Amino acid sequence: MISAFTNSLKIPELRSRILFTLLAIVIVRLGAVITLPGVDDNVLQDWYRQVQEQSSDNRGLTAVLALMNVFSGGGLQNSALFALGIMPYISASIMMQLLTAVVPSLGKLSREEGGRQKISLYTRVLTIVLCLFQGWMLAQSLVNPQANPFLRDIASGSTRELVPEAGTFFLFKTVIIITGGAMLLLWLGDQITERGIGNGVSIIITVNIIYALPGALFQVYNTYVASAGDNLLRPFQLVALLAFLFFVVAAVISITQAQRRVPINYAKQVRGGKMYGGQTQHMPLKVNYAGVMPIIFAQAILMFPAQIIGWAFPHEAWAQNLMSILGGGGGAHGWIYYVMTGLMIFFFSYFWVATMFQPNQIADDLKKNGGYIPGVRPGKPTAEFLDKSMSRLTFAGAIFLTIVAILPPILTALMGVPPLAAQFFGGTGLLIMVGVLLDVMRQVETHLIQRHYDGFLRKGRIRGRFDRPGGTGAVASGNQILWLLIVAAILIIGGLVYYQVARQ
């Protein structure tokens, strides 16, 4: 494996793609740490530390904050230029996929030539609308933190205002900056996909998740080592947690790549004196066909209504209890969260397979091309066989996704694992990281094998989450990489100057 990483730098095209991706990642991280103009970052940091210290008293709120902050790469915590991250685009993509599945006109448009490009354009327009709405809500919460259930303690816990010079101009410029930052992230993701390595949007999400890893390790060290005292069981619990983490990662990798290979035989055909067909191929049916989408849907449905209710009733005890329960806390009522999460994951797993996997179309295509499954008649019996097989695989995949989704709150409730660290033991973050890293390794391995180098594995091939090829665009030129370096340098210098001015 080490030689594969070394050989990847020997291929000029692959080296340029890796360098371009790394420079884009630098810009992504810089935009997530530069605070919005007009916001007192010290007040916000003090409040986040206070919330983390009180995590045992309000686990639901802390878990929600940890999840939202992880996916923004710290941008939400820093009230940064990229505070929204790439999530508005993810939300818009999910909405368009659901609408495409249930609206006949959009479904017909997606099957037409050029229809995917139009749906992609609609998705970007919807992304801008979501950015404007979410940016306005975030700006309002910065000006009036007492109206936000997540930030209302800032007003009473600090003598300094979060936004010293609040006004209409601050709201306007904050919404524009946040929207522009989200669209810049989307553009960088497209550039990484075309000129870099891996899927750009997934790379950005993964980098933002990995950013929280050092802080999670520090919290784990304080919990199980620094504050252990005379309790000798705490270090042993830490060792057990590390072993359990390796087991969970190995299980996620196995299930992500697991598939049932259905044999497909093609009848021999003679055309113009030449014989075609007669070979045997395999149709891969993935165990986790829906990927991470069921967990995202379930968490969105559980989280967003609770936020809206908490926003509308910021001082009501029942609203705070509802937020705690739907955030994975709630004490004795925590079982409600687990049951609802499991049911939603099962529902959305089958819903995703029903909308994306079309056994009737596959059976018709096989019949037209002279293909058949051994022991199964072509046509309707083949469609029923594929539907039954995928239903069984989806059931196993849904059980796996449910276990992975509820691991973080269970570890926090039973073993006292900090919510930020618990996000790396399961949930959406772990599934995304494993899937994206497998995709990147698969694409690098493809470049290596094409140049007659050894891949990462001596036997077999790495199977990523995506079957589509990546990095199909032109390689970035030297001038484009130079411009990326200039932009990164400007952001670094601008951030340092703003930090010095804010301190004074």
C-alpha cells in the first residue's frame, strides 16, 4: 500500500489531480475558520465551551450541536464564511431526487436527453433559495441569540454582545456572504470532480468531518485519561473503545463493499457469420444499496421539526424536552429516538430502492439483449426474482444502517463518550468517510493499473460507493494551480489581519 502512494506521485496527471484537490481543500478549510464580519468570535467560542462542559445535563442539545458543527467543518461554531457548508446543496439534491421519483413530469424529464442537466440547474437554483433562507435565519440568530434555542444562553451568559453593531446592513451583508460562500463551495466541489480526484462534494463533507477528529481525540483523552484519577477502569475503557472503533470501521467497509453477484448468461447469436454472446457475466446487487441516504433522511426529519418548534417556543419546557428526545437524549424517553430512527431508516431504505432500482426495466433489457438468469425464466419471473433478492438485501442493509445510526447516542448515554467523539463511532459521518475514502482509493488504483503499477491490493479490486468514473475533465494547468495558491494566500493573510484587528 505504501508503494502505491509513492507510485501515485510518479504519474504526472495523477500528481496534478492530487495537488489540485489538496489546494482546493486548503481553501475550503480557510473559509470555515474566517469569522463573518461584525461577529464577536470570542463570545461564541465561550458559549460553545460552556455547552460542552454541560453535556451531561443536556445531551440532546449537545448531540445536535455536535452533529451540525461536524458537517459544517467548524464553520457553524466559528460563524465563518462557510457556515452553512455544502449542506444546502445536499438538501436541495435530496428534494429534487424525491420530487423526480414522485412527480411524473420530472421523472420523464430525467429520462430525456439533456434532462439531467436541467434537473441539475433546478437543484442549483433551489440551493440558492435554501442558502438565502438559512442565511437569513443564521443572521437573525446572531443578532437576537435569545430567540434561538441553541444560542439563547449567550445573552445571559456573557456581558458582551455577539454582534456589537447589529442592523439591517449587517443582516444584508451576512446573508449575501453566507450564500456566496455556499455557492463557492459548490463550485469548488464541481472543480474537484472534474479536475481533481474523487467526488468533489463528498470530499468537502469528508474534510469537514475529519476536521473535528483532533478535538474529539482531545475530549476522549480528557474524559478517560486526564480525569481518570485513581479509577483504573477508565484507561481500560478507552482501550476497549479503540478496539470497538476498529471493529465498527471494518464492519462498515465490509457492508459498503458487500454485494450479491447474480450470474447472467447470454445466448449465442450468429450475425453475418460471426458468433456473439455465449459468455457469463454478473450483476452486482449491493447490500447497502441506498448508502447513507436513509440516515440523512431520518435525521433531517427528526431534527428540523424540533428546531422549528424550539424556534417558535423558545421558553417552553415541552419544546426543550422534544428537542432533547429527537436529538438522542431525553433520559428515560431516549427509547423513542431509537425506535423512530429505526423505523424511518427502514422506510427510507425501501423507499430509495423502490425509486432507484427498477427490476422490470432490468428484466426487459436482459430479454432484449438475450440475457437470462440461470434457473429463472426471462421477463416477469426475472423481475420478481430481482425484486425479491433486493428486498432481502435491503432488509439486511437497513438493520446495519439502524445499528450504525444509533451507536453515537448509545455510547454517549451508556459510557459517557463526548458527543463530538461519538460521531466517529457511527452515524452519517462514519459512513460518508468510509465511502469517500474507498472512492478515492479506487480512482487512484485505476490510474496506477492503467500505467502498469501495482494497486493498493495484491488480490482483488477496491469497490467504491460510486460506480461512475471520476476525474473525467481536463487536468488543471499550472496557471490554474498558481491561481489557487494565490487565493489561498489571500485568504490566509486576510484572516490573520482580521484576527489581529478583532483582538485589538
